[in-house]
Amino acid sequence: MAERVSATPAAQTLIRKLTAEHGPIVFLQSGGCCEGSGPLCMPENELRPSAMDVILGTLEGAVFYMSDSHFSFAENMHTILDAVPGSSGSFSLDCGSGMAFITRGRLYSDKELADLEKNPVKRCGY
């Protein structure tokens, strides 16, 4: 079964570290300008997703949301969450950890696209 989002081992390690420090966390990739271009990591209780945000999946217990506008651009790509040495935006929990979350994408194969059509994305609609 094709998935919409996955995490590298480095990202998985950082997710576990931040969850141990802050409790449950979530990700939002809004696709906006500046810091919104990267995945923002925040405590779960600090995000109220919009009704149109898309739930891409769960990584190490952390839900990964994507704004509808960004998803319309990225829906034919598998999103890969990674953590690389560096500093992220000041609004993300990874700031100050020495690591920064980034996303990469790869196009789906025809088989993966067919699998995804059977399981439409879930929107946050309240």
C-alpha cells in the first residue's frame, strides 16, 4: 500500500527526542513563504488544523498535516521527512537542536498512484 509520507532514520530519531522532551508533537507543511515553506514541528496542543488541511500520515506517533493549497501542488509526490544538521525556523521545535527538519519529494510510480486513488486523503474537516 502506497503511503503519502515517510521519515528517514534521522527524522525518526529527532521525532522521538522531541516527543520525549515536549510530549506529543505534530507537523504542518503549509507551503507558505519563509518559515512556512519548511515543515513546522510543534506541540500537538498548539495546532488547530484548518478544515481543509490534509492528513498525510503519522510518523513515530506524530501526525503530519499539509495545507490544502500545498497539497494541490504535491499530491503526486511522496513526501519524505528528513532531519539534517543545521538550524530550522524559530517557530519549530527542532530549532536549537542542531538539526532541522526538511522535506523531500519523489514522484509516485503508476502503481502507487493507483493504490492512492483507492484511499483518498483525509481532510481535517470539523
